[in-house]
Amino acid sequence: MNYRGLIIDCIDDIGENKGGYYCKVYLDNSLCDSFEDFCIYPEQVEENPDVDYWIKKYIDESYESYVAEELVPQEMQEDKDQQKQQEQQKQQEQQKQQDQQKQDQQKQQEQQKQDQQKDQAKAEKKHAQEQWLRLIPDDPGGLLREKFLRDHLRRQQGW
């Protein structure tokens, strides 16, 4: 694994930490001289089986001491600082995108809620109109009888 400019080699631990991992830290790909070794214990693997997580955690915790002891060249430290800043910027951008997506989702949900309320209001208005129209008697035969009666009365009066 390559992390923060260091090469970390891990193998299954077959000694007293069986179920864990034994790791060595190198400066380059030649894997000639390791300057640090550490173990990932079985209890840690049970807690979180992601070995890369434990490697990164260990390196992050130890990196300042590597620099202080001059195990890591200063140029590498500067490069790593720049990489870390870039990673932080990427994370911030991703966070902004996630926040924007959440806001968009909230707006969309609010719009849907408003649309539902409008639809419900229209349905209630239509229902009220239908009830009001039901109050008016529907008697087409009675209307025809009234027309005939009016026509008859007009003829009698001489119109």
C-alpha cells in the first residue's frame, strides 16, 4: 500500500497475533530498508476489518515523529502537506456537493408538498361545487312543462 509517500507492506501475522497483520514501512518501492514496523492486532480487525483504515490511522499518528526524527525527507513532508491540503479541498468540495444535493432534495420535497396541497385544495373546491350543484333539483321534464304552460298563457292573452 502507498500512503503519504510511504510504502507499507502487510502480511498475515502467524505468530502470537494470529488473525492480525504484521506491517513494515519503507521510503521507496525497493523495499530494502524498512524504518518502522507495527502490528494490527486481531482485536482491531474484529472492530473494523478494513486493514487500510488501521494502516492509515497508524501512519497518520506516527508521521510527525517520522519527520521529527528525519526518517522522512523534508521534501516528502512538503509534498505530503500539499497532498493533504488537496485531499482536504476535495473533501470540502464533496461536502459542498452533498450539501447542495441535500438542499436540492429539500426544495424538491417542499415543491412536491406544495403541489400536493394545491391539488388537495382544487379537489376540495371541486367537491364543494359538486355538492352545491346537487342542491339544485334536476328536473328537465318540469322545465318543459313550465315552457308549455308559459306558451299556453301567452296565446290566451293574445300575444
